[in-house]
Amino acid sequence: MTEPSLLHVSEQSTGTTRPRAAHVHVTLSGSKLFSGRAALAKSDELRRLVDALRERRVPEDAIALEGASIDVSTGLFSRSSSVTYRLRIHVTDLELVPAVLETVADAKQATLTHISWDYSGGASEPLLAECAARAASKAKRLAAALGVTLGDIHEVREDDLGEQQPMPHRVHAMQVGAMRTRASMASDFAGLDLAPAKQITVQVRIAYRLASS
């Protein structure tokens, strides 16, 4: 079977996008071990944090228990063994991030480990549209220069290139309990970008069939 004659063109665009949501990662020490989502209700320490976050308009289903570990430094598991729960708080309204951080800071035995950002969607769609339009225009100019006639589109591909996503913000796994002062909390969070922008580069590649003369 004869392969079709094709004209390949590509374009790329770079733009800045901001996160659509944040994931606040927290560890919290508890006195008893519970598993699954039941831990959010059965553990006194977790329940207090969940209730406090709910007062800040963070729904309970935005809080996920990612795991738990038991301190058995003595070599034995006993009633005195402490439990460390790992939580992820999904914040879709970025204006609530400072309130979530304050709530964690007010919680006893809480440790804020890092914040990761969700950039899904964002600026990629308009950039892809811009690339596609430029690639189509380029194809027409090339076809005219070469004296050929463009036919139907044979293939379209899109790629993300050189995405520079900020690393999760580490905050020195600091202990942020109720005894901390607002001044010390401000010092800990100083310089923490609460909605870091990043640059993304996208590419569109189009293959056009060349019409038979």
C-alpha cells in the first residue's frame, strides 16, 4: 500500500500558569491506632483537627488519611506506643490555604511537612489552541511556497515540553502546636509562596495529506 504524501508542521508556545488547588501534607501524633477513614472520627486528635478544618469551610471529604506508623522504639508495641498519622488536605479554594495553615498550627501534635500544587488544566488549553492555529497557518504558507495543495489532516499530536513544576514546599517538618506564638508561626511561613506560578511549554505537531494534482 502506497504511503500518503504528507506535510509535517509543528509549533510550540510557552506560558505561565498558576495552581488550581493545593495539597497540604500533615502528620499528627495520636494516642491510639485506627485504620481507614474511621480514624478521622475515632481518633480524638484527628477528630479535633477535622472539626477545626470544617469550621474553616474545608469539607471532611477533602481530608484523606494516607497512612499511619507506630513508634516502637522500645522494641515492643504497647498501650504507651504513639501513632503518627499522615494526612493530605485537598484545598480547591486557594484563598483558604492560609486558614488551613493556621488551623494546622493551632492543632496539638501537628507537623506540617510540605505543600504540593495541582496544575492540571490551567493554561495548557489556550496555549494548545494558539499552537494549532500557528501550525495551520505555517502549513498553508509552506504549501504555497512549495506549490502543493493541502488535503485533509492526517495526524495531530500534542506534547508538554520542559514543564517546570515547583518542588513541594518543605517547611522543615516543623512542630506547630498550640503553644507556638503567632510571631514564630509567621517566621516559619515567611517566604512560602502560597500560589507559585510556573512556566509550561506545549507543542502541537500536525501532518497534512497533500492533495493529488
